[in-house]
Amino acid sequence: MKRERVRLGVNIDHVATVRNARGGFHPDPARAAEAALAAGADGITAHLREDRRHITDADIDVLTALCRRAGKPLNLEMAVTEEMLAIALRHRPHAACLVPERREEVTTEGGLAVAGHEARIAPVVKALADAGIRVSLFIEPSEDQVEAAAAVGAQVVEFHTGRYCHLTDPAERAVEFDRLAAAAAQADILGLEVHAGHGLDYATAGAVLAIREIKELNIGHFLIGEAVFVGLDAAIRRMRAAMDEAVSGAVS
């Protein structure tokens, strides 16, 4: 039996980064979202940061309506705060991915520390789930974090693939791949759906899909950067093709 098609979520945060560099309305993240869906993306991801450095509240208003009209999921990345919880409950996106956030970081530097912080995270997970929002936790591929994610009631874990993507030594990358594979197997046993993201490009996206438990990749920065040279439609279509090629012929 052939392996199921792996979903592609496209993160459009950095379209907003370019817009905000000069202010105004161009380029429009909503237009990018429409183009991404037309090119074969299975959903849209957007991170509403506490400092609103790229995506804004107005963007979330528009993206929520756009995805509902298109019948496609919006995955809202959010910090574990009362403010973000209230925003998520007001908009009720298809999914919310809880991520770590530090004001001084350029991008998300690691996974959410769930282990040891269950008492703070579990009520947020429950409130989101009770509202019909699918809850994902963006975590490191480690045994303690996977166990904690299951304990707080998450439905999905998204593994931080940044370390794997940035390693250049083949031996070190093989060790990190094994760590991702082991965590994915553990998550699957615990009933958690497995996603992955951060730092992925055409080659590394295909490589991590050798991990059969992965059901979805969320990719943003690389695709927006590649779009400068080839266009967003072409970049996403090539990523979609690379993902399909990676899983073609695989048995479940």
C-alpha cells in the first residue's frame, strides 16, 4: 500500500516582513496565501508574534476569512500567553501551534519547553481544544518533550528541524536524523500526529520524509526567499513535487 500524501503548510510570515520594512500594503500576505493555495499548498501558517514584527492582527482577520472561503486550514502559531489565547479563541482557526517566543530572537531558535511546564501549558491546550481548535506543540525531538506533549493533551507535535537542516557534517546530521526518527516513532505510539518544520529546503524536506510518521511539513522562509528568484507559484510547486517524489513508492 502506498504511503499517504504528506501535507504542505506554507508559512507566509516573511511576506509581511517585507511589507513592514517600508510600511503600507505591499506585498500583501493574503495575496501570497491565495497564490500558495493555488500552487498546491494544503494550508496556510502564520505566526502572530507578541511584538507584531511581521503578521498583524489585521492579517489574521483577513487570513481567517480567506482560508474559510477556500475551505483550507489556517494554522495559527502563537506563544503561550493569555493575549494569544484570547485571539485564537476569537478567530477559531483550524489549528493552533504553541511555540516558544523571545523578543530578542530573529527567528524561533528551538522547541517549546513543555516538560517541566505542564501546569502552565495544559490549561491553554484544553481551552483551545474545547473550542474545536486542533492543538500542536512545536518541540525538540526528545523523549521527555514528546511525553510531556502527550500528557498535556496535544493532538499534534511539530518537530523543530532547524538543527538537522543546519548541520553540515554528514555524521552529525545522521545522528540528528536518528533523533528525529526516534521521536516520531514515540509520538506515533502515544497517538500524536507528527509534523515537522524549520529550515527545510527542497533537499532536506525530501530527506526528512524518509521518516514515515511525518504527515505534514510547514515551510516558510525558504519558499519566500526562493520566490524572489523563481516566483512563489514555481517555488511551491517544486516543493510539492519534491515531497511527493520523496514518499512515492513508500509502503506504510
